[in-house]
Amino acid sequence: MIELGSVDAGVPDEDVATYAKEVERVTRVPLTSVKDGVDKLVSKPMPVPPPNVMRVIQVQRALTEIGFFPGGKADGICGYRTQSAIRLFQEYVRSVETRDGLPDGRFGAQTQVHLERWVAGKQRMLWAPTIDAWNAGNTVPGEYTDWLALLEKVKQQYLASPSRELSLVNAFASSSDTRKVADWDFSAAGNIHLVGIRRAELRGKFDDIFVLLIKGLVFKFQGTTEPGASDNPAGPPFLVPGQHNYHFGWHRSQYLALRPQSNGVLIVRAGSNRTIEESDLDKGLEPNATINIHWGGLGMTRDVNSWSEGCQTINGSVYINASGTLVNCTGFAATLSGEPTKNPSKTRGAYNVLLDLVNALGGDLPGNNVKYTLLPEADLALAPGLAQGLKDARKLAVQNA
């Protein structure tokens, strides 16, 4: 069984140490500080397997060949990107090919059968032509291009007439990971965009939609952009609308998440009524380096509560894939925060899909960066078709969560 940390026989110890240092460089956290559990990288040297059992390096090469691990490094070390590529392939086999299997990132006999089938048949994923067009620098017609066009319209709208919050962002003198409106970048080339849509009514529920734009493809996830609970006497932190710089890191030293790149993103502290008033904005903005994009249990109808103190939180129950199909993960998605570590049959479900798309499918792009743009729901008025699509997506998610 190949899993996170598995190392092929013959791989030098110094190569494993070099990989671990690279993980620490990217995430900016020593691996010794990561909590013990299935998400912590621990080297597991493997014996030479029988001839009919694939080694790590063979899995890496095969996943690269069929498109799930572009830019993948065939080094014989099952690190985080290799695990993501394995899990993304397993999820595709489960959800698109509708074959049995658990997308847990552990490569055993069942996954090997499917991988060998793909390689022998020279199969490609359903969305490969779109990815090819994107890689070639061609315009990808359809929803992907429509989203980028909407984001550019929103930018022009706020350049001409910034909201109070964005005026404060533009005037913020210190360094932060929140971009001033003039610096918003919605180019397609080399970029991964994540868009969070904050509903006008703040209900403390997981009823927001997140849209991932990657390589010409569009995936949708459910979650929340608002805090559920806070014991800070200054009030709960709300991430300000706009574009923010994120990259891979750790959430509470437990599992991989997206984190602000440097000094933190800008927030406003709301009052006890948990809505943002003019009086709250009078207090100004502050940078906060702990507003992560992370996993948040199950279900659109559930209360956010302690799942988020200002973080942007993705549920694990369902997602909508690049074909517009709703995919249900509730059969194996964990409900409680400690469950994936204690129970190998439970995963973070749909959240893992977002993580793996960025980590594996986007692994050949520069850096580990994601441009995250938070929009108020009202901005969707600039694109009625997309607004209706999100309304339909929310309805599907609620029905199936």
C-alpha cells in the first residue's frame, strides 16, 4: 500500500530530507510542529515490491502520463502532491466513471487496476480538451470565460465607485495580502482563481458558494464566508470583499489549507449583531494572518458555530464538477474535526477535491498561489446568467447535503 510518506527502496535519505525541507519552505511551518496524524509527513521506507505491484515512481509517471499529475516529479517519494494526484484520480474514477472505491489517497490493488486500465487504454479525463486549450493560451468559451469577464466588470465598477470597505483597503498604508482594487488580477494565464460569494443575509449557515476556476474548468463548492463564533471582545472578524493572496500552508498545524501569503488579509470587526455597520468600519481595518481557507464538516443547512472564526470554510458533503454534475460525498465525508485522523474510512470529502485540484492539477503552475476573490452577492447582478446558475447550484446542494 502506497500512502503519504511512502518511499521507494533505493531512494537516498538525503532526497527525502530535501523534499521535507521544501514542504517546510512552501508552508512556512516546521514538520515537527505539525500534529501527529494521517496528514503529517512521516517517511515510510518500502521494501522492493513484487513485479506486479507498482512502485511510487511508477505511479507518479503513470498519473503524469494520463493528466492527473501535470508537472509531477517522479522521485519515488509519495509526498503531498503525489497523494493529491492519487486521490484526484480515485475521485474521478468514483464520481465520473461511477466505479466503486474510496478516494483516500492510499494506492492499493484496486486503484492500481484502474490506473493500469487507463494507461493501457491511453484514456484521458473528460475535461482534457478544455485543459489543452487553456494550456495553449486559447480562450476557453463558456462559464470559465464568463466568470473572468464578470470579475473584470466588478473591478471596473469598484474602480469607478469603491465601496466604503474598498476605500479603506485602497487607503491601507501597511503591507497585507489584500490587494488594492487597481491591483486585482483576473488574467487566466498561469493563475488559479477561487471566488467566494457572500450572501446578503448573514445567517451563520454554510450557505455560501465557492467557485474554483482552474485551467479553463469550473468547479463549485459550498461553505461559508462569515464567522460562526468568536470570543474576541473586539467582535467577530469578517474578511473584507476583494482579492486576496493565498498559498498552501497548514490549518492549526493539522492539515493542508490555503493561508494568507505573508502579513495577513484585511478584516473588519463586526458588532454583537454579527453584521457590518458603518460604525464598525469607523474602527478601520486590520491584517489577520489566521483567516485560512479550510475544511468545515458537512452540510449547507448546518450552523457554522466554531468551524470558523472568520475563515473561509468549505464543506465536505457535495460539490459540482466541471461538467455541471452534482457529486455527493456524504457516504465517506467526515462530520467531526478529528474524524479523518481516527477513522481511515472517513475523509474531508468535497474539500479534498478542491485541495487536490489546486495541488495536483495545478501543480505545474508557478508557486502554490491562489487568487481568492470575495464578492458580495449583489455583484452578481452584472452577470444574470451566472447568478441564476449559482442559485440553481445552491438549491442542488441543499437538496443533497
